[in-house]
Amino acid sequence: MAEVVPNKQVIFKDYINGYPKASNMVVTSDSTIRLELPKNVDGLILTKNLYLSCDPYMRNRMVKFMEGNYIDSFTLGSPIRGLGVLKVLDSSHPEFKKGDLVWGPLNWEEYSLIKDTKGLFKIQYTDVPLSYYTGILGMAGLTAYVGFHDICSPKKGDTVFVSAASGAVGQLVGQFAKLHGCYVVGSAGTNEKVDLLKNKFGFDEAFNYKDEKDLNATLKRYFPDGIDIYFENVGGKMLDAVLCNMRVHGRIAVCGMISQYNLDKPEGTSNLAFLILKRLRMEGFLVSDHYHSYPKYMKMILPLIQEGKIAYVEDIAEGLENAPDALVGLFSGKNVGKQVVAIAHE
Amino acid sequence: MAEVVPNKQVIFKDYINGYPKASNMVVTSDSTIRLELPKNVDGLILTKNLYLSCDPYMRNRMVKFMEGNYIDSFTLGSPIRGLGVLKVLDSSHPEFKKGDLVWGPLNWEEYSLIKDTKGLFKIQYTDVPLSYYTGILGMAGLTAYVGFHDICSPKKGDTVFVSAASGAVGQLVGQFAKLHGCYVVGSAGTNEKVDLLKNKFGFDEAFNYKDEKDLNATLKRYFPDGIDIYFENVGGKMLDAVLCNMRVHGRIAVCGMISQYNLDKPEGTSNLAFLILKRLRMEGFLVSDHYHSYPKYMKMILPLIQEGKIAYVEDIAEGLENAPDALVGLFSGKNVGKQVVAIAHE
């Protein structure tokens, strides 16, 4: 007879307004799970969940209803869902077998019995920390790749500005731009992150936006001849300052606007007339439209990791009980690098 | 001995803040001109000026300095400059001869002695009102053409929304979109203009934005399944409402933002997060980057005019003395159709 064990979960408790709080979730061990597949049912996998990805987009799932939202809200009383790395403990699904490592959508819980395996990718390459599949080898990596290469139309010598530059996506965008022969400046919200940008990720310049009184002047200092490419992660005042400093025919890839998500009413962007004056293209994108590029991306990124040509910083919270704080910390910039939660290390 | 005649001019008097006023210009007959080319100087043309184009972009030249401006300010004490139709009275320039009709940049005055003929196009086709070269056969036409066909990436069946739709550019964009097999709705600021849109220009629907309390709801009414293409001429509240109603992978061509030009501080645009949610592309453009497409455009548009497949409405002010009011009227929507000033009819 298989063991029945407590299954710790992070349950979604309240729809939010404004900033998400850890108290909108509750960590409980009330549930149990039998560590055995049900008999006579095919197509199931039983998983032990190893690493969780904390991503800004998840806030969209914590609101009750958002006009135009592309994704469903979380269900009250059910576990938070996100992306992560899982180990298959047992399988009645023809494509998975015991011991497989996979990444993809999962519940925030220690063990899962999964009926719908859609979106789960089998992990082939394990000579890296498995947590990388929550970031550089997962959605954040692909986001940086398609955002920079497909949306920004970069050319060698272009001047590139990245906001939230030490985050999961930003740190990669900056390095992809450097590898492409661009001049790259990043902004972040602490001096520690600014150090990382310059000394670990190889940005040409970086600044702490919280120390700058006049972002327009700051950008003029770093880009006396203007910005060709802006990789937008934050929105708000930064976007307005950037618009004033774009060069003719510049491109803005809109990946996120994290400074705006928690405001009752977004700050207005006042300088859109520069789209005309400078003939700018501003384009939003979602990585989910670009999954087909994942194999191409893996072919590009794996050698770079193996040859040590790319740096990657994670901020790993240990234990499912710390997952709510880790998720919420994204919105105050508490994380340094990609925010991960380690439930178990295998 | 050639005649010396008074040369009426519209002189630029004051840099502006906010709305341009007719009193920022002065119409004077203080200048005179000798209706003869100077001897022993080659490369000159003497012109009689027939039609002037009034365009919203001209406001950019009435401010003292605007960061990022792509065009020089007007010179205080000198004539306003714009585009228009001219007749060559005499020429020592090898490419022009007496009697030629041309269109391009000119001073707002009855006669000009022109040294720099750059930008002047010879008019080949005269079986239309010559004033058309200030609009449908000039910059407004080319703007509508490249803005719609090159920037909007239209497909048959797309839903298209045009603001300031009865203006010089808007009326053409709507008709090009109909010819392309699109569903087209336009907005304008009077019921007379709305009638024109529906009954003269063949828009599927049109509305008076001043009668609508909730533009978001209005757009939902006309576009229950969303907007594929927005041709942006106005900015401000309309843009915010449009952003909420765009379809996935929609395109916004930013041609102008006339509602914002005269404000001390532009209204902020709050709904840019929809760029991400709906993966929108928003792109500004200036017709001056697209002059090379003019011959292709003429080849397309002339048969349409000849076959009566395109309608075109002008609002012609008679006499140079009415030019300041005509220009200023653009910013309160006084004009119905393309605003032209007729100095002389030939």
C-alpha cells in the first residue's frame, strides 16, 4: 500500500486590488496525497515539484476580472499556478516515465497528480542547475530572446536601454545585446543590482533609477546621441523619459510595465507624440506567441552557458512556505536576479 | 521695365504657447516685388502662388523650440512657410519654364522669387482642380497611402477605425480601407462631418465624438469584436479608449495627435498595458520618409479619381487675408475636409 503524505500547498485566498500581499495566499498542509497512481486510469503522471518560477505576469491572475486579460484568474481556494520544474515519480502517460524531469505549468504544491500534460517540456539537458528551467532555459530566456531579436530588430552598434535590467529577462536582454555588438545601459533599483549589471552581466553602464531626480537628464548623460532600442519592463515615468530620448526610427519592445500593475489608475504616458517626431515603433509581445522558437533558442543558449559566455543570477527562496513572500517581493524589487522558489532540490 | 507690384504676405509675428491664434500672424502689403527675374543670375524661378495647404504639423513650426522637433521653427518677421501650388511666371532654372505649374514648399505670399527649388514637383496632370495638389495629390494623399498600406499592414476583412476622419488624411484613409475590403468606422466632431463620412466617403459607420459620453462603450458598439487597425490622428482620450478595444495583433499607425498639440502638458495615455495584453504594434511615421513612394501613389490614385471611385472634399478659404484664420481653424475642427487657401485661381 502506497504512502499517504501531507501535501503542502499555497492556496489563493483573496482577489487583489493594488499590490499583492503575502496574506492573499495561505500555505497549508491540510491536503494529503497518495504517492501512487490510481489504478485503471491512463495518461496520468505523479510528480514531485522541485522549483517554482515567480513572474510579474502572475499578478494578472490574482485580479478578479481584467478587461482584455489574456489569461484566467486563479481560483479562490485552489493552489496558485505557475511554471516550474517537476520530477516524474510515476506515469501512466505514454510520453513520460518515472524519473523524467520536466518543466511547465504546475500547482504550487509539493506533489501533483497531473491529468493535463499540455505545456510540459521534457528536460533533456541536465548539466546545469535544474532551476535554470524556471528562467534562462524557460520562459524568461525565450522572452528575452524573441523580445530582443524578433521585436527590437537590432543592428550591430545600436544603443540599447533595458529597464528592470537585473531581473530574469533584463539581465539576458542586456547580454544578448552585448553579444550582438550593441552599446547597452541598464537601470535597476538598488546599488547592488547596478553593480551586478556592470560587473557580472557586462553592461556598458548602469544606474540606480531611485537616485536620479531627472530621468530625462540621466538618459541624456548615458545616451548623448539617443536610444535606438528600449526594452521596456517598467512603464510609467521611465517610459516618458525614454520617449524623449529615442533616436529616429527607434524601436521599443514592450515586455512589461511592472511599475504600473499595482496602481489603481496607471500613470499616464505624456510623450507619445515622439512616436511621430522620431518615427518610432512600439510593440508589445507575449512569449506565448513564440513557443515555436524554443528549440532554436535552446540551440543558441546552451553553448553560451557551456562556454561561460553568459552570466545568470537567481534569487532562490528555500521552501514552499516562503513562496508567497517571494512572489510579492517582485513588485517591490526585493529579488536580485530571477526569483525562484525551491520546494525540493530533487 | 517690369512692373513693381505690392506682394501681400502672411508674416509670422509671435511664437506660441497653447492654441495658435490668427493674431500670431499678420497679413501685410508692405512688401513689393518686381515681376522680372534679376539679370545674370541663373537657377531662379519667379512664381505666382495659387493655393496654400493648411496642415496641423505647421503648429510645430510656430513654437520657439521643441525638444526632438524634426523641423525648424518659423522665423519671426518672415512669411509663414508651407506647401502649395505655384505657377512659374519666369525661369532661369534649366528644369522649369514659364507657364509650368508646380507644387511644393513656398512662402505664404502672392509672388515669390525662389532660389532653392528643392522639393518642388512639376505638375503633369492638370485635368483636376489644381488645389488637389495641396491634398489628395500631395502630402495628405501620400500620408494616407503610406500610413495605411505600409504602416497598418491591412488585410481584407480587417476592422478599421479612423479618427479626425473627415480631415485631409482621414477621408482618404477610410476610402483606401474600403477599397481594400475592410470594415471602416470614422469619428469626427460635427454631425455635418459624420454625414459626409457615411454618405460621401462611404464609411460603414461614423459618429460624432462630442456626443459620446463613454468612448470605450461607443467603440464597443461599433466594434463588438474589436479593432484590427487604428489610424491615429487625435491622441488623448480617444487613444485610451481605442487601446481597450484593439484586437490581438492589432496595428496603430500614429499619424498625428491633434488634440494634444495645444495643451501645456499632454493628457497622459493610461492604457498602454494593452500593447502587451493584445500584442499591439504602434508606429509613428512622417510622410517625409516616404517621398520615394510618390510616383507609385500617383499611379494608384489618378485612375481612382478619373473613374470617380474616390471622393474628396476641400474647404477652400478665399484670399491670403483669410489664411491665418484658416490655419488656426484646424485646431478647433472648423474645417470640413482639407483646408486650403486660394490666393489666386491661376
